Amino acid sequence: MKRYVMFGTHPLFGDFVDAIHACGGILTRVVRNVEEPPRVPGQRFEDRLDNYHAWLERQGIRHRVEVLMLCDFRPQAGEEFLFGFRGPKLLPLREDLRMRFGLSFTVIVHPGAYVSPMARLEEGVFVGAGSLIGTNVRIDEFTFINRGAIIEHDCNVGPCVIVGPSAAVASSVRIGAGAILGIGATVLEKLSIGEDSYVAGGAVVLKDVPPHVMVAGVPAVEKKAFFRK
């Protein structure tokens, strides 16, 4: 059974451990480098971890995830590494871990997804259950493709992109680094989504989206400038 180590946490914790187990692995350690922002009870990392432990017990697996701070981390032989959060903010931590420990990060594809053998997935990409990645697609490093998303043939998806559940990207689309596509968003063929832009959930994109803007609606129109916090 592969042993996975997760750096950082996010509300998508359940999606990560679901895919880890579907791929025949188990989460053994979580490494934290910053404090989690305040969340309501039931949505905190500790609550999600408790749910994971309870699920393991129901499967007859007696196992507890070790939680440690980055200053106490040392890699162990045979471990696989992934980030438990997404977006460009992970890149400084990635560089630090690469320089200090020589770490590389695994690609995780849920077995319920279809990825064309002619597609190319770079380091740290995550593809969730029910997603479809078409022929000649390139997905750059640390991009997150959520459940049920479709990336059609000949698309080029930049690094640290987040594609929400059930989003649909038609053929020959270019998506810039750090862009976000919300749940159920649709992008028509041969368009360009600018870097660090945000396509709101349910939007239908009929023309190119500039960098650093939010678009929403049907058809999608520019609403405001968008900058990640």
C-alpha cells in the first residue's frame, strides 16, 4: 500500500483521501506550515481528519494520521508526496521542499476518471472521479481537476489552475496559470482564459477572458478585477 504525505490542508481534504484510497494508498502524514484560517465547527481540518479516522475504523483499518509541523518533517523511504491545497501560493513551499529534500510530487488520477493515453499530465496534477481528459491535452504542474470536469482535445491548461466540479472546457482552449473555473462553468472551443482570472460557477464563456478579471453570467461578461488574496 502506497504511503502518502500531504503538505497543507484545505476543505477538499476528503477529495484527496478518496482518490488516495481509490488508487490503493493511505494517508500517513499531514505536514502543516501555517495555521488554518478560522472555520465553523464541522468544517475544520481536525473535524475532517476525525471523519477520515472514523471511516478507516469502519473499514477495519486501525490507523491514525500523524500531524506535524514543517520544521519537524523529514522524508521517509517509499513515501509519495502531494499538496493538500491548490493555487500559485503553493509554489514557494514547493521550491523550499525541493531545495531542502529533493522532493517531487505525485500525479493522482482517480480510477473513476478517464485520461487519454495521449494526454500529458505534469508534476502534482490531480484529476478527480468522473472527469474526462481528452487527446493531446497538456495539464501543467499542480493543476486541480475536480469531479466530473471535462477537458476536451488539444487544450493547454497552465500551472496551478483549478477546474471546478462539472466544468466543461471545449477543444483547443488555453487556460492561463492560476485561473479558476467555477462549478459547472462552460468554455467554448478555441478561446483563451487569462492567467489568474476567475470564471464564476455556471458561466458560459463565448469570448476570450483577459488576465486578472472575474467573468460571470450567460453569456459571461466581465464583472470586476480579480486578484487572489
